[in-house]
Amino acid sequence: MKRSLWLQEIADELTPTEPLREHLDADVAIIGGGFVGLWTALRLLELDPTCRIVILERDICGGGASGRNGGFVMSWWPKISSLVEQCGQEEALRLARASEANIAEIGQFCEEHGIDAHFRRGGWLWTATTAAQRGSWKGVQRTCESLGANVFRTLPDNEVERRAGSRQHLEGVIEDSNATVQPARLARGLRRVALEKGVRIFENTPVDEIQRTQPAVLRTPYGSVTAPRVVLATNAWAAQVPELSRMVLPVTSTIVATRPMPERLEQIGWTGGESITDSQLMVDFYRTTQDGRIAFGKGTGMINYASRIDDSFDDNPRLTEETEQDFRRTYPNLADEAITHAWCGPIDRTYDSMPVFGHLDGAPHIFYGIGWSGNGVGPTRLGGRILASLVLGRNDEWSRCGLVGRQPKRFPPEPVRYVGGLMVRGAVQRKEQAEAQNRKPSWIDLRLAKFAPVGLEDKSA
């Protein structure tokens, strides 16, 4: 498996725990040792310090999406229109405000526990890099303002250009609360804290079978765990669970990174630590790092038949080339800078790009939190609160959250999902390539692109 730059930077800290080689009893078994699983375990211990928790991780903690993402610690404000539609105004406002407060709380958690995750609060720029993208945020701004929340601050066009370090940025808004982290450092820091608090973590331990008995039994190659309550925190791999298979679609996200070049960042003016996205559906997202690199990502959106996740999700030269092309278009002033690192990974995309929480059919003791859709670094901490309350049977604002038990729009069954997905992805690619060249997309591509799932932000038409 090809590791991300983030994991390569801390390669000497990745010694795994021993795989499970015994038969254990636990109060709660968590499948998946990424952000969702780790935050859930820590919240469970906060609510019930006597809880016996086992985490089973097929790779290493942070080896999946938690250690491969762009490290954007964002809120749910960009999804406020979807939240209102799903949850109503009052609950949408509560969740959005909680997600904003959560950003600072993650920074405080890192400080309290000595986690050097490179937490930096530089704000998030939501920009237009083509004429077609102008004003994409206006619908979200209007919704925020109608709720009494003036979250997105419009910047003068020249300030957007200056802060982003490229004339390709035509206009934009900023959400000041957002931060960036080195995500693998955060994931491994959470793992350390969980181990210190008594959570038993077994890495390199895939779960081969889930017996939905009460208590449930999780079988691994060399052992098993028996537990009355189970949490599925497997991100894109949740698509292999039959009743979840049409809720989420595993798609690729791809990142390239430059050498450390703080002198060039100073030269182009991108010195404030802002994270940035454009307004494409196959979104470009980019940020600077503590050592002065640019990490530039793209929602490349590759899919496989039957949601199969194989080696092409880890390392894909074609997707790397697509991502580098967007980097070159966005930063022509850095044409002489080589790409030194590139990696891919699967994300668990829902149709509306919002997560879903609930329990498996006929198994009220097996819970899931899935569908982070590329924006999980911050919100997974809230997801841990939701899942912990569900697991402990609490009646609180998290167990009653509007994202629990919802019925999102589902992806079609195979083979329609795969064939149709290829057609829609191709149309979106051609549409956005035409717009990048200031050409009018074809009518058929415009029509097909409308079938694409909603993106990272609720964009205005």
C-alpha cells in the first residue's frame, strides 16, 4: 500500500500493535481505527469510564482516509442548505454552530494531550477560479443570513487573489473559523490517547465475519471479539455491508504535493495558512504545510463496479496527472516547481455529502456512522458524540440528532450505478474542462452533470 506524505513524515512512529490472537469479551467493539472509531472510543470513556472497548483495525490507525485526506478542519456551514432541508432550521443551526465550535475544541484537545498535529487556524477561502464558478456560495450565504449567522465574509477580489497567491482566483468568501492539521499526526495522537486510557487496539486485524447475534461476535483471522454493542467505523469499506451499499459510494480523492518551499510561498503571498477550495463539483482543495509545501487535492471521483476498493484507489498515475493539471492551471506562477509526492484514497460519498447514523436492519446493537464525503476531519468528532450516545442508549441532543436514522437519497443498484456513474463522471469532467477554458459545455454534458451527487459545498445554480 502506498502511504500518504503525512504518514511518510511520521514513518518511525507507525509501529503497529499486535494483531488479535485471542478470544475477547468487550462492552463495545469498534471496527475501524480512524477518526470515527477513535473519537467514538474516547467519547464513550468520557461518558462511561468503566466501558471496556476494543478497536479492530485492518491496517494501522490512520492508514485509511484519516491519514490520507487534505487535513482541512471544516464546519458544516457550507452544507447549511442541506442541513435545513434534512433537519429543519433549528436543528440545522445547532449542528452548524456545534461544528464550528468543534474546530477550536480539536485544537484544545491537541494542546491538552500534547498532540503535535500542526493545528493552524488560518480560515477557509471558498473561491471561483473560472467565470462559471462565480457566486457559487451566494445561496449558502443567503441561508446563513436568514438564520442570523453571518458566517461567510465576502472579500475584495484583489484580496482573494493576494491571499491565495494566484491570479486564477477571481473572487471568493472566507469562513474564518476553519483550520488545517497534519491529519496522520492527529490520527496517531488520538490512538496514543486511546491506548493510554485503556482502549485495546488491534492493528493489522481485519474482521472476516460479523455475527449479528446478541451479543455480536466479530471473527478475525486468528481470534474473535464478543460484544453486546458494535460500531462500524469503516468509511468507504461500509459499502460492502448489504443494507449500506446504496447509501455510500466509494470514490477516489487524489493529492499531490510540492517540495518544501517557504520562500516561494512568501513570494506569491500565500502566507496566512488559509485552506482553499474552488467551486468545481470535482472540487480542487489545497493548503500549505508547516514546512512550506503546497498539498493540492482533487475529488477525482473514480468508481469501481460493485464498490470494490482495490489497489487503483491507493496509487493511480492517471488520477495523479489529472490533479497535477489542475494544480498547474491554478498556479501557473509555480510552473517550475516539481511534484514530489502523490497519493490517492477512497472516501465514502453519500448523495448529499452529509453523514448518516443508525443501526443495521434487525440488529439494533450494531451501529454505523458513514458518509463523511471528504469532510470528516472536523465533523467526525461530532460523529463520535452521536455514536457514543446511541451505543449507551442515552436520550440526548446527539442521539436525537437530525442525522440519525435519516433516509438519504440512494445510489441506483448495479449495473446502473457503475455504468451511469461513469457517464455522469465523464460529463462533469468535460463540463468543467470546458468552463476552465471559457468554453460553453455541450447541452448533453450539462444535462448529465445534473445527476451528479451534491458536492462539498451547497453551491448556487
